[in-house]
Amino acid sequence: MKTINKIAFSEIESIPKLVKDFLNHDIEGFEAHTFSLENFAQQIHLKQNSFGLEKREILSETIKSQLSDFKLSSKQTENLENLKHKNTFTITTGHQLNLFSGPVFFIYKILQTIKTCTYLQQNFPDFNFVPVYWMASEDHDFAEINHFKTENNYYEINEKSGGAVGKIHVNDTFFISEFEKEFKDSVFGTELILMLKEAYKGGNTLTKAIQTLVNRLFSDFGLLIVDGDSKALKNQIKDVFKDELENFSLHKSSKDKVDFLTAKYGKVQVNPREINLFYLSETRDRIDFDGKNYIVVDKNIQFTKEEILNELENYPEKFSPNALMRPVYQETVLPNLAYIGGNAEIMYWLELKDYFTELNLPFPILIPRNSMLFLKEKTLGKIGKLNLKIDDFFQNFTKITNDKILDNSEILNLLNEKENLLTKQFSELRNAAESTEKSFGNLVEAEETRQLKSFERMKKRLLRAEKIKQNELLERLENLFLNVHPSKTWQERIYNFSVFFADFGYSWIEFCLEEMVVEDSKLIIVAI
């Protein structure tokens, strides 16, 4: 494995403009929430003054209880103890409970979180920094998480869904035997198969499965796993939930920021609802207000105001934050400095800045996570033979393909030459027309537009003809694009980590950790 390039997000066409502007300090009000040692120093001060020892004790004991079935590493045990002290802070990432971790970027997120803690420890030796993975165990969209893909196969688990996915028990284990067939002869296939069988043995909940897998992969790095589906933790955010039910505060407080982001970027990632909470029963359903009562949508459950506040007071664990309220919950119960997430996550966090201010809750530093791409030497060789660069595959590849097809086209050169001549001639005509009446000038301009459109039509027809003529080259280009972008998207969003672990084992984990860039958001490209 060898890193051959690291491309900054600012140089990649498909990275959302909002994320680029955030990284470049081009969105007013968020400068203090980007990555810098100065910003971290300020964040340490803010969080230290707002996160008390009682909360620390509850957090440490809750995590300890949630992980009581697992053998913890000495580093994890040390981190659990350190959480009780006011000089300890967390760096957090979060993700759904995807089957066997789902797409490989799940691994990259956690590794960057771990490496960021190491970096901060070196720069702030008087403090401790603990990496945290926050489990989205209360999500109810089982179809989003019930599968994963390798290069050759699609694996899926079928279970009854509708409630919090973390509570679903594993009964269907057919996918394990199919996985075993694919990987039994791989160098580290036995390790992978044992990992899968241990995590997804019959009777385990999906929460237990992911805890098992993540702990096996990352315990030696001191990673702590937090399950937000906890009465002890939700007890600390009851006042915020109560305010949400009574006053619709998230929706109101975020309105200006949502309007600003919508006006500037066309839309926001997640639109706030009036009430940004779900109610957990055997299913997870949205809470709505009809002007008089609180309705649990799609259920025959409703509460008066007094009843729902009483329910919240006695059973806070039955109230579940949606995607926008979850960051508030997380930052309330963790001594957290920064959140590491994908582009979509960063974009909806930005909507919440004013709401955090309203709650007097420190808004964290936001870090768009690194991406990684592993390409076979054979693929890189083919790219080089076509005089392309790997960077080209992260620009407008349709334009690059068209340019390649028309490269050295004598007809195109002739068309361009005549078009330039025509433009020059009409420029002279326009200058002369200015000395006559206006209608004549308009006629000249209209005629220029008409004739230039003819050149555009000829170029399009030429391209179409050349694509037919150079079908073999077009096919090579398309196949190369799919090698770099399986299913026409980024590799890390398609393949499971098993694709890489099967050949390299834990050395792949170590390599990814080593190559992660802490201070910047980059696409890291590796030859294998």
C-alpha cells in the first residue's frame, strides 16, 4: 500500500459548495468552529466551564455499564476514569448501526477521531482527549442499515423492523454463510468470518452486534462507544425536550440560519419540524401537535400537555431526538470539543448554531471527515496509459471524456478556427452597426447568435459521431470511471471494509490511521 495523492476538498468538484465555504471561512459566524489549535484552546475553555463533575460521573458510569459485557483494553479503562476529571474532553463521531459497519467510510470516521485525539494530546499535554463513537441506535429506518456490499456480493439481514433498530434481535444469519463462501480463502478471511459470527450470533441485538465489532477493531486505541438510548443520559436533557414540546424552540431558533443557508445554497440538508422528537414504544414515531393535544403520528396514542410532560419527567428514555435534535443531546451529555462527520452531517449541524446559543450550549468545532480511495496498480496503469491523472476522476468527467474523444480532431480544430474568425468578423460588424440605427445593430447581434448556435450544433454532432467511431476508447474510459467510482459514486460509500481487510488485515487499519490527515479535509488515494 502506498499513498500516491492527497487532494484537498476545495479542489474536488463534487464536494458541496457549503462545505468548501465552511472550510475556507467564507460563512460568517463559523470561523471559530473550524479546525485550528487556537479554536481548540477556546473550545477547551468553553466546555470546561460548562460541563460539571456530576455529568462526568454519570457519563463514565453509563459507558462502563453499557460496555460491561466486553473486555476493555487498558487504554479504554484509563479513558473511562479520565472522563470523571475536568481536564478530559471528547472528540466524537457518530453513525448508524449498519450491518457489519456498512460502507467503509464508517471505519475512516472512527480512525480520524482517534488520530485527532492523539494530535490534541501532543499539542495540549495538560489535558486528556478521548475518542468517542456515538451509536445511532434509536434510528428506525431498518432498510438503510440492513445490508452491506463487497466487490462481488450484496449481503442483507431480514428482521422485523419499525422500532429503534438497536433493539432488533438477530435471527436471520443466512448472510453469514454466504459471506463465509466469499472470504474463506482470503489471507485474513478467517479473521473476518470470526468477527462477523461473533458480532451477529443469534440473539444479539444490533446494538450489541456493533458494539462487539467496533470494540474488537478499536479497543486498543481507547475508543469509547456511547449508546444514546439511555435513561441516565436522557435524564440530563429533559429540560431541553420539555422546552421543545412546549415552545417548538429548535424550529424557531434555527429559522434565521435555515433561511440564510437556503437563500445562499438553494436548500438545507434537513428541514426542522415544529417538534423534533420521536416517541418510542414498540415502534419509533414522530410527535406532532394539533393545537390542543400531542399526537404520536401513525399510532393511536395522544397526550394532553400535562400528560406528555409527566411522561417525559418519568420516562425520558421514551423520547428520542431526530437528526437535528441529536447533536444537541450529544453535546449536552458529552464534554465534547469537536464532531467529525460526513459532508451531509456537517451541513445540518450548521443549521443549529443559533439554537445552541439560545440553549447556552457551546457549539463544537466541526470537521468534515477525510475520504480514502484504494486503487489497484493495474487500474492506475490504465489511467496513465490514457494520459489521465487520478484527479481527473474527481472533476467533470463527462467533459474530460469528451475532450479525450475529440483530442487532436482535425475537424474540431477547423470548426474552432472558423468560429473564432466568425466571432471576429461579427465584432467588426457590431462596431460599425453602432453608428447606424438601433434596429440594425440588433439584427447583427441576432444573426451572430444564430450562426454561433450552428457551430454548437456541429460540434455536438461531431462528438456523437466520434463516440460511435471511437467506441472502444469510450468503453475504456467508462470502465475506468467505474473502477474508481463503483456504482457511479465514491468507493467508500459502496464497499464494506472487508474488501480491504481480507487482503491486509489489521495492517490496513494501521495504514489508514497513519495516512489520515488531521488538520485538513482531504481525499487520500492509495495504490494497492
